[in-house]
Amino acid sequence: MAKTLIPEATVKRLSLYLRCLERLREDGRKVVSSTDLSCHLQTRDAQVRKDLAYFGGFGKRGLGYEVEPLISELKSILGLDRTRKIALVGAGKLGLALVAYPGFKRRNFRISRVFDNAARKIGRLWEGVEIQDVELSDRVMKKEHIEIGIIATPGEDAQGVAERLAKAGVKAILNFAPTRISVSEPVIVKNVDLTLELENVSYHLNRADV
Amino acid sequence: MAKTLIPEATVKRLSLYLRCLERLREDGRKVVSSTDLSCHLQTRDAQVRKDLAYFGGFGKRGLGYEVEPLISELKSILGLDRTRKIALVGAGKLGLALVAYPGFKRRNFRISRVFDNAARKIGRLWEGVEIQDVELSDRVMKKEHIEIGIIATPGEDAQGVAERLAKAGVKAILNFAPTRISVSEPVIVKNVDLTLELENVSYHLNRADV
DNA sequence: ACTTGTGAAGCATTTCACAGCC
DNA sequence: GGCTGTGAAATGCTTCACAAGT
């Protein structure tokens, strides 16, 4: 039913267009051209038009795109117009920083449950959420229909947690642990490896003379 | 002088090969084939061979690639065989989590300076590093030849910090703030937007029926 | 027999260029 | 005049298929 002919690269840029539009809106802009959008991101104007045209003719010829309606359209396309419940496993420094991260709330992502396996952490409150025993996660997550799981454990625990999350009926997993995970269930898995970008930088520094 | 004919996609995979090889080494493997490597990542064997061949004939026909030498080669290509000094600006929850992140140390990235502009944070110790006034950053960074800057401030401060880092002679900037930054100087800028992946997940959940 | 290295083919994405509309 | 939407061309990346080496 869904037309999956849309390039993944296009979908990734949608989020960037949304950010850019929100900034332009704050500056009071009512209408933007594809050229306006393209010069703030690093791409060509034709790319912007083609990307947006995949989802419908949002623009007006001779004029451009209206900022406010386009923001709404993009939010709807990205599914950001409704709240998504998230459970996070691993209440270490990184995990707790993610729970407090304002960028998630701003996009309607709500980390409503936090789990850990360390007795000394269980029961504590963080950002209004109680840290619970990971053993309870299966039941809680099924009952509350939590869609997304975030893994912020040490690398060696990541695979086990991933399998647990998958069994608990999660539809997507975001893995911040520096270990590749694989799941048999039909779950969307995204690995967010914080060192990858640094390694990439290191490579390019190495090449640029010295 | 540098042959820049190497696809960026290849460079990104190099880091993944390195991780995979280190795991295989722990399992006691001495030699691997391109097929071994490809099935752990999600790519084809020919891709692995082509990627590695860009940098030299590391493999032996009929046999495969020796694990230990290949790990060394990849580290050298990625510039991970020497320590890189990093300064982090923004001692909030995310910033401090990054300072403590073990994955960076493991790859020879050393966050040797931490800066903030909040008086109540300045002077505190974290992971053995003193949090310093961001006003001192220019002088300190130039003196210590710090190559990489990490921005972990709120979004509204990111652009200003980026310009400051660029003037302080940094060669690359990793921006964790949810705001696009741009710098005039010839600096490598990488935006690591933690919400991008979540938004991508949200899009795909939206498409997969409900 | 097994596995690399690589030109050639195939596929995906980006850019060009222009018709169509405001 | 300015700007979108879109086929067609160009570019870039991946996969195939096989010669060559061990």
C-alpha cells in the first residue's frame, strides 16, 4: 500500500528541512524558495524540490513554499504529530543524559520508562521517572504499548537487552552501545555509534596533509 | 597529493570493519575472508574486498586477510594510531557523559579540556579534568595544539562556540547541539544530531501500516 | 578448491535544464 | 521575472563475474 519508492536519503533530509523551516519561521519568514532551503543545508535546490515533490505538490510556482503549512506536512509525514512512548535501558551517564535531552521532548518523543539491572540505581528518580529493575521491563512495556526501545548499556549487555526488547513487542530499537546488535523479530534497528563520527574526522585529518 | 577518489561510504565502513575484526580477534580468529566480514555487517563480500583494495592489497588469494595486520592497517588509515587531543565545550549532562564515554578513550581520543560558561560549574573536577571558563579556551587550546572541538552546549550557543573554536585553531568540530552550525574557516564540521535517527524511526513506523 | 582484486554491468541518487504556472 | 515540478543526463556506489594467485 505504501509507495516505498522514496529514497532513504530523501527521508533523512526531511528532518533537516524541518529544522531549517522552524528556524526561518522564528525569523518571521512566511514563504521560502527551494534555493533558500538548499543554501542552509548542503545540497542543491533541485534536490529540495524533488524531495518535497515525492510527498505532494506543496509549493506554488513563481512563489515558493509556505513555511507554516510545510512544517505541518513534514511533521505529519515523519509521524511527529503524535507522542511516541520510549523505554530506555541502561541508567548510566549516557542513558541519563538521553532521558534529560530536551531535543527528544521537543519532537514528541517521551521516555516514559527507564530500566537498569544495578540494585543501587533501582528506585531512584530521574527527571520524574523512576528507575526500575530491568526484569520488570517485559511486563511493563507490553502493558503500556511502548513502541521504541533505547539501549544505553555497556557494549557487552547490548545484544541481550535487544533480544529482550524485541520480545517485549518493541517495534524499533535505537542502540547507543558501541556493539552491533541483531534481532530476529521484524524490528527496526538503528545503531548510533558515537565514535564513528570521530573516527571519520580522524581519517580526514590524517589525509589533509598533517 | 592525497588520492581523494575513495568514496566516503567506504571510509565509513572502515570503522565497522575495524570493530568486527577486533571482535573476531577476541574469538581467536587469525584469518578472515571477505565473506566472513560481510556477513557480520550488512553488505556483500565484493564490497569488502573493493573497500580494502582501495588502500592496498592486504589479502592473500586463496587464503583471506590476516586479522592482526589488518587491524593495524585500518587503525593507521583512520589515524587511530596516535592520540588526538579534544576540547569539549558545554559541561551539561550530555557533555559530561561524553567526557566519561569509554569508547573515546579506547580509540585514543583524549578529552583533555572541558569548558563551560556557568560560574557554578567552573573549577569542578570531572573524570580528572577541571571544568574551565570558556573565556580561557582560546588561549589554552592554541597553546596545547588541540585538534578537535566537541560542542555539547544548548542549541542557541552552538554557533558562537563554533566560531570561537574555529578561531582557536581547531581543525575539526563535532557538534552535538541540535542546531546546524557553519564556519568560514577551513574546518571539518560534523553534526551529530541525536534526534535525527529517532525521527527516521518515527517515519518508518508511520509507514509500516500502523 | 578457495579466495582476492578488479573491469564491466547494474542500480540509486543527484544534478541539469526546461516546460508550465503565478 | 521568479519559482516549482519533472523527465533526461550525469554522477557515484554497489554487485556481478571472472581472471589470477596460493
